[in-house]
Amino acid sequence: MKTPATLLAVVLCSLAVARVSAQPAGSWPALNGDNSGRRHSPLAQINTSNAASLAPAWQFKPAAGVIKGTPVVVNGILYLTVPDRVWAVNARTGQELWRFNRPSRGDRIANRGVAFYKDKIYFGTPDAFLICLRADTGAKVWETAMADVNFGYYMSTPPLVVKDKLIVGISGDAGDVTGFLKAVDPESGKVLWTWTSVPKWGEPGSETWPSEEALLHGGGTTWVQGSYDPDLNLIYWGTGNPHPVLDGRGRAGSNLYTCSIVALNADTGKLVWYFQPSPHDTTDRDATESVVLIDGAFRGRPRKMVAQASRNGYFFLLDRATGEHLLTQSFGPQNWSLGLNPRGEPIPDPKKDPRPDGALFQGSGTNWWVPAYSPSTGLFYVNANVGVWSLTYLTNGAFPGGLEDHQGGRESALSPGDPALLAIDYQTGEVRWKVGYGNPAGILSTAGGLLFTSNSGYLVALDAARGKTLWKVNAGGPATNAPITYEADGRQFVVMAVRDTLYSFALPEAAK
């Protein structure tokens, strides 16, 4: 039975949810639906009672490579990407409306989608340019270099739209690249402010590195899109590993602000607080996973929180105004941490650092596969790999000097672990239920009580409260992007990609 204090917390937090999640009910206007990172849709036409009736609605096959990008849907138009290319598609029928192609050099590992602002869309390129297109025609308006492709930078993730700015992260893990965030004027492409993940010598945070030389090797790439709280005017972002990745001998210290969750003032780019999930990382367990805003009760009082299920195998819950640690809980076995420091950050065990003769390492974690959070169930959903065993080796000379590449070592897998979809209670960190999975994928939560994702080659819908599979279809392989849902002409659609084809599903007209 809920106490009056708990009921008040629920009411207050429901108002906060409405403020942070500003997406129109029928659209999917951003990478994660809105700026909260929750990937939760208010649509409920498709629900636990009728999900088994889902049927193909249309499909779109651009024949231009594997689709890893998450589409956005605005005003009945779906925008889809692969590296160098963008398509506009009728969201009701799957008919192509226009296409854009700009050949480039650089890393083509993925393009995760576009950002939408007013009447324009924005996407990043393999050669680290940000491009602005007209949303109605696909005509290019401007392009601006965000970084130099010659140093190994590229852009895979779309900007985050924050008020009248685009917040741009950067991809790349080669050489000595340093991660950053840039605020860009959406009308002109002008850079308004820049925050770098690795400080310059003498700046706050540089005391966690042993020398200026160590700082120059960089790291902290901002691979995955962050989130934003308009009431606090704070941007939240996760950062990547330091360099060299596996050889930490020449960078003693915690190496801020790599492997960190940072909160920045949206107007100035100034750091407000940080939390470091993996201090002095030597096993490539970065913190670039999604940071998700949660409004709800925590220990009897309403809290505005930020949560992350990290690549290092821990679930973290923080106060998003102050960065105060609320909860740290492992969601799988690991042997690299000795416990938690007073800030709630894991303490790495030096005995598990890579060695020339190999160190036996066990870890659990997730990666770029986006999680979801349902305000209805209070559960945080993440695809993870649990209990992986490996040997980690040093292969380079003592740092600095003699480095072969940014890794400084190598990892040899001994066991593949246990891929699974986990439902985590954010208030306790407890795994409420677990479903074994054969492949990782992004997740979508809906007000219809459903989760959409991919399992062992099938596209699936599950009961969000219990994890029971309610619908599955073999579309020729596992999903290669994150699912979305939207409404068009009064009909709810669910869209997922398998390799080079985008598939749309809906209820038959009689089953709505």
C-alpha cells in the first residue's frame, strides 16, 4: 500500500515527466523519441492484449548497406540514414519522397540517424562534417567540419537538439584523438561553445593525470547521444576510454573526464558536475552508454535522477541536479572492482590490469545498444552480456614511447558470456526479470505495456512487466537498429531494420 508521501512523490514526478518528455504523442522526432533518453512512447493502440496480431504494413529497401540508424518521424515523414546517405519516406506507405547522397572518406561503421529542428534535418558524416538539409526537399543548406578526419575523427551519432542549439558529439578511437561536445547554431553551423573530455594541463581535472604528455594522448570520445533536462538546463553525456586503452602504466590516476557521466550548462558548456563509472579504465569499459532521465520516488521522496547501465557491468543512479550518488549496483559478475569509493564509483583492482603474460578478467556490461525506461513499470531495460571471461595482454612498450596504436594491448576472449535482456528496478538495482538473448539490440518501451527489441534472429514484442514474449517474426535476421513507434492516420506503426531493409508493422484494420 502506497503511503501519502509516496503518492505525492508519484504525482509530482508525473508532472516532471510531462515537462522532460515533450514529444507529440504520434511522432518520433528524435533519436530516442525525446531528450530524456527513455525511449518510451505514450502510444497504446498496440498493447499486451493484441500484440500477437501484429502484421507487416510496408517495407523500404534502399539497397545501400546495413541500416544501423534509428529513423525519426515528423509530420508523417520518416527520415532514414546510412553513412553518406539520407532518405525521406512516407511514414504511412513506405514510399520514397527524396534521397540525398554526399560521398566521403572516413570510418563508415554506422550512421545512427538525423536530428530534426524546425524545418531542417541534420546528420554527421564519416569525414566528421555536420550537414544541414531542408526537411521537405533534401536540399543541402550548409555543411561544417566538426573535426579533422585525418586524425581519425568521424560522426556516427546525430546532434541533440537543445533549445536553439545542436549539441554535437564525436566518434573516433584511433591515435591520440580527444573527445568533445560542441554547441552549434542550427541556422548557420557556427560553433557557439566547445567542451573537451580531456582537460589541458593546469585545468581542473588535469591533476588526475600524471603529466602533460599523458594528457596529449587523449580519449574520452562522446560516441553516444546524451540527454537534456530543460528545468535544470543541464545536458548529460557519457564519455569514452582514455588512451592507450589497455596500457595504463603511463597515466596513473583516475584520468578525468574519460569514462565519466558529465552534466554541462546548456548555454555555456561549463561543467556543473561529473561522476566517473570507470576510474583509470584499463579494460575498455567506457561510459558512453545512454544516460536516461528518470522522475520518480526514491526512498520515499520525489527525485529527479539520471541513470546509466554501463559497459562496466554496473547500474548507476544519480541525482541529476547535483550528481549525488544514490545507487550503484552490479547487474552481472565481475572481478575487476574492489568495491566502491565514497562517491559510489567502482575502485579498480590493479591486479586485473593487462599484463604481458595476460590477466584473467571477468566482466559484464552493455554497449551502444540503447536501453529503455518505462514510467509505468518503474523498470530500466537493457540488453547486456553477462559474465564474459577473457585474458588481457600488454603488447606495447612502457608508455610513453613504442606505442603501436591507441589500444596498447589486446583482449583474448575465453567465454562469450550470457547475452540477456535485463529488467532493472531503478530504486534497488535488482534485476526483476531476465530473458536470455542471442543477439544485442536497442529497446523500445510503450504505454501499451510492451517492449520491442530483437531476440536470436527474431523481431519481438514482450510484456514489459513480466518479460513474456507476446509476438515474434523472422525477418531474415536480428534487428540492426533500434525500434521506434509512431501514429499515422490513426494507426500505430512499429518500425525496425534488418540489415538493408526497414520493416514496418501494424495491427490489421479490424484488430485496432
